[in-house]
Amino acid sequence: MSISLSSLRNKISKAHELQSVVRAMKTIAAAHITQYEKSTQALSDYYRSIELSLGLLMRKNIKYHAKKSSLKNKKAGAGVIIFGSDQGLVGSFNEVISNFTIENINNFKSNAKIWVVGEHVQTHLKDMSIAIVKSFALPSSIQFITSLVANIIDETRRYLDQGEIDELFLFNNWADSDTTFSPKKLRLFPFDSKWLSERKKIAWPTKNYAEIVGNTDEFFKALLREYLFVSIFKACVESLHSENRNRIIAMQRADKNIDDMLKNLKNDFNHLRQSSIDEELFDVIAGFEAQRKL
């Protein structure tokens, strides 16, 4: 009986330790979410500024830039950037984005080039026999996202400049509510006439339009770099945001399961301890009755 009580006592202690870890992870994830939400808001404002600038440029010379944005290379394939997670305890997060990617890249040319961000999503894609050009580790904090995005742009621009890819797509999960997430796809490049025309329709915030200073071609190239940067940065933040939301949900379930387990363990412990006390009392009473008969 004492061994069983000792075993239960150890299980209860370990369950409490595990619950402390789960709650700590939940707190850390919640803190990260706050940072990502603020960053997402700031990115939305900056992205709006880029769209306004593109719209202004299209009002100046839409035909020229629409033509410039169309690449025609029959041997080139599509470039695909996929964001997943480096850490576990995120439920179906990586499976969802992997399956969504597979469904979509079947429509691409067979020579698509794929870059992944996150070790776990890389594993899922390799299990599906998807060839990966290069993988990147997710940044440990929001301050390091800039360097990650710069590395991704350098990598993909090299393939664009060499004519090995003529399209560039982004795949990432995003939090569509407080409790759920969904995968999405964004075509980053090239700009087509329809997309650019839509930017042209965006209303200018003041009565007077801004003036473009300098060469419009250089201005367009600068906008393209900024657009690529902010779009990839935004996808990374959205993915990390939804990953941490999913982790909180997973930790909440784990916390509840540990609570239920602790209740059962404590009930078992109390029953065993009471049984042990009862047996000891019965032994004392039996010994007392035996002494009385002597």
C-alpha cells in the first residue's frame, strides 16, 4: 500500500510540474501575440502607403509599368515561399498549410522552386515527396524578422534575375478569428494589368496628389522592393501570430486535461490513504480485542 501511495504522490508532483510548464508556455505565447498584433497593424498602414504610391504611379504611366511587370519565359517555373513553425504543440498548424500548398502547387509548372520557413512544415512537405530549394529558421523574436525577410528576398531575387522563376507566391496561415486559423495564398509577382488598375482606383487621402521626383522607373523598382519586403514580412508575422494563438488553444486543452488528471489522481490517492488508515485501525482494534480475551 505504501508503494502505491508513493507512486501516486510522484505522479501528482509531476503533473503539477507539467502544468506549470504548460501555463508558462501559454503566458509566453500570449505575450508574443500582443507584439504580433501591434506589428500587423503597423504593417497594414505601411502597406496602404505602398498601394497609394503604386496607384499614383499608375496614374502617370499604367501601360508602361504593366508591360514591365509581365515576364515571359517558357522554361521558368513558379517560386513558392511557405511559412510553417519551428516548434511543436501547435495542433494541425503545419499539416493544414502543407496540404493547402500541395493542393495549389499542382496547378503550377513541374519545375516550381520551393522555399520553406520552419522546420516542422519542412518535414511534412518532405514526407509528401516535395523537393525544397532551401529552408529558413523562424526568428526567435520579432526584431529578427527583418533579417529573415532580407535573406528570403535575396534568395528569390537571384532566381528571378536568372530567369529560373517568373512568378512568386506566398503561402501562410493567418488567424481568421480568436480560435481558428486558415491558410492563404498571395501572388507576389509579377504585377499584372488588373492588379495595377485596382491600385489606381484607390482614393488619394487628400485633394492634391503627391509629385514623383526623379526617374519613374527607379521609383517603380523601389516600390517593388518595398512591396516584396512588407508582403513577406506581413506573411511571417501573420503565421507567427496564428501559430501562437493555436499554441494557446493547445495549452488550454492541455491545462484542462492536466486538471482532470490531477482530480483523478488525488481521488485515487485519498481513497488509498483512507483504505490504509482503515486497515491500520482494524489492526489496532483486532489487537486490542485479542488482548482483552487474554
